[in-house]
Amino acid sequence: MSEKEKTFEVLMGELETLVARLESEDLNLDDAIQHNEAALKLIKLCRKRLDTARQKIDKLVQNSAGEWQKQPLD
């Protein structure tokens, strides 16, 4: 499964696993760099997914006349 096909939750799980390995295992320098690069890639993908989702989300706000209006999420 490609990175684009994975859900946000799967990507976050992979990121959490990489971070845990970086924090707990005695990795040699090359492995630590590889894990760090993979984590940065996952962070970028997750941030992009969140930004895309945020653009799709509106909030409902009641105006002074009591009518509900959609506004972009701040």
C-alpha cells in the first residue's frame, strides 16, 4: 500500500512507532538518521492531510438575526 493510500491513522501509527524506536532503542547513527528521515516524511504527509481536511470543514455560526451561516474554520 502506498503512502497516499494509507489512512491518517495508519500514518500516525507508523510515526509513533518510529518515534518510539528513536527514543528507546540503541540505534547506530545510520539507522537513527534513516528513522529520523522517515519520521519527517510521515510528519509532512500527516500535516498535508490535516490541512486538506481543515479546508473542507466549515463551522456553523448564528448571526444576529438568528440565522445559521457556514463559515470557514479558523
